[in-house]
Amino acid sequence: MFDTHLPSNVNDSSLNPEMGEVPPDHAGTTDMTFCLARYEVANFLKRSSGSFFFFDGAWANPTGLPATIVEKDQAIDELEQRLDEKYLKHCDPQITLHFLTKMFSRTAIYKMRLTAHHPRHYPDKGTSMPQEEKDLLCRLSLNMIENDNFIHRNKSADKFAWFVNTFFQLPAYIYLLSELRHRTRGELMDRGWQAINEGFQHRIHFINEKKHSPLFQAVAALALKAWQARELGAAAHDQPLTAPPEYIFIFRSLLGEPPPSKKQKLSSADPAYLLTPADSTAQGDVPTNQSSDHHPHPHPNSGAASSDASTSAATGGGHAPMSDTNPTEWTPMDWTYWDELISNWDPQVPDGSEQVDFGQALKFGQ
């Protein structure tokens, strides 16, 4: 099934009713470039379904089939190279559709890598994931959000807002916020908050409209935990507290959570106690020249042993992470529940027509 070939890469002007044969594909950009780049990605997902790969034909249904991470990365690398050679290297970013072609194609590759390396593939929900893997996923998530923000800042793309706004990179927000619950310092973490704040601001009206949906209630719980950790981290290091962005007030109102007291005492018995500043020794950021396109450590289905790396990450050892962190306070996410929320979410459903398992939402926001 679905054996139809991709459309030809030709301009409309190359077609006429009197043609006796199909014109040859054009080497470079045409009227079809934007569509064809998206078709290449869709075709890749379709071919992945039920085979050796991991998407099951759709973004929302990663199957975790027994392909090694090396095979997954190799397949994504090949798709990325094909997109670059056939379309992206010919694009002129001053042309809006070319700009969108590059942004959406790059973001699709980042999303595939995020899905391939995701902690949902770990039996312990990512507790044993090496720090380098977590850093990789943070960078991929950040790239996805920053690309989306870049599109929103481009005034020439405003006329495509109806299309752009359908692509809310929620998996990237969810993963990055899950890390920001317990990683409060570092250049990349600051960059992460800047991107998240801008991204939510671009969609503040959408958030207001959908804030009572199960998914956004869960996102609200997660974001508040991460923001609380940021405030506690700033206070612990005698840094000025950043004024909460608008969406934090919306989420606090949604969940009935009052703003934290400036005199709040930190206690290890308090769920808000997400880091131990006195014991936090990890400093600095990851090297800027480290590629995000390769897997730095064996994955649970890589076919290579990684007990030492997994144990080291679980106990807080190994390479220094990107920011201050307290591994003993780290709690794994219920990724299965998140997958269900995302796959069942329909932005067209009237707000508040579904019910969220609120206790579960708060649980995986811890």
C-alpha cells in the first residue's frame, strides 16, 4: 500500500496540457520544494512503520522496536543528507517558503533524534541514562524550540501563521522542563529558559484557550516545578530572582498554587527541595563544539554494554553535567502517561471537555 511516487520537483510553468511526457526533475528549488521536503519526511515515517525502525508511521507512536541506536542514527543521518542535497542547500532564506523549508526540515531531524534517544526507551524511564545522553536531548529539545521561536520572529512568515501555529513542539518543552526541575545553573540552562519563555509567550493566547485541557494542566504542573527549582537555585546562590513570566502566573492560577514566599525555608522533606546547593559541585557547560548528531554513549538497545556509564549517571558520577544538579533528588518522568496525553490531545476539542488525572499530572511534575 502507499506505493505512490513523490511528485516531480518541477515548477508549475514547466507543465502544460499538451505535454507528451513528464518533465525531468529540476536540480534546485522549485514551486514544489516546500512540499517535497515535507513529503520526504512523511515518506521516511511511512517506511519506518512496521519495519526495523521506531516511529510506527506516526510521530506520536514510537514503538521502540529492536533497532540499535546506531541503526536509528544512521537512518536519520541518511535522511538529513538527502534533504540537504536535494533541497536545503539550494534554499535562499530571504525567500519565506525557502526559510520555512529549512526550519521545518531541521526541526523534523531534531525531533527524530529526540524520539530515537528518548528516555522512554529505558526500562527505568531514563534513571540510568548517561549524562551525555541527557545533554544531547537537552540540546535537541532546545534546537527545536529555538527554531520555532526564530520562525515566529520572522515577520515575513506571519502570513503562514495559520500553518506555523499548528506545530507546537510540546515533546521538546516537556523534556527540557523535566531536566530544568533539577538542573538550575549553566549557560545552556539559561538559554533553555530564555527559549521556553519566548516560546510560551508566542502562544500565550493559545495557552489561555487550552489551559484546562489534560495535557496543558500536566505541562503547567511540570513548568511550575521547574520554575520553583530555578527560584530556589537563584536564592541559594544569592542571585537576583527573575520576575516570573506571564505563563507562570497563568499556570499558578490554573493549579491554585500561590507564589512561593521569599522567606520559605528549604527542607529535604518538602517536594520543592529540588537541589542541595552546598553539595552541588558540578559546574560549567558542555563543550560548544560537541556534535548533537551522534550518540556519545551506548543506548539500552545499542547492542553494547554500558553498566558502568549507567551506574555512574545514576549515582551522579561520570562527566560533569551542564549545570548544577542533585541526582539524589531526581525523579523519573512517567513517559507512558505523557505519550498518552500527547497522542490523545486534540487542539480542536473545546477547552475543558476532557478530564485530567490531576494527581498523576502533579506526580510526574515532581
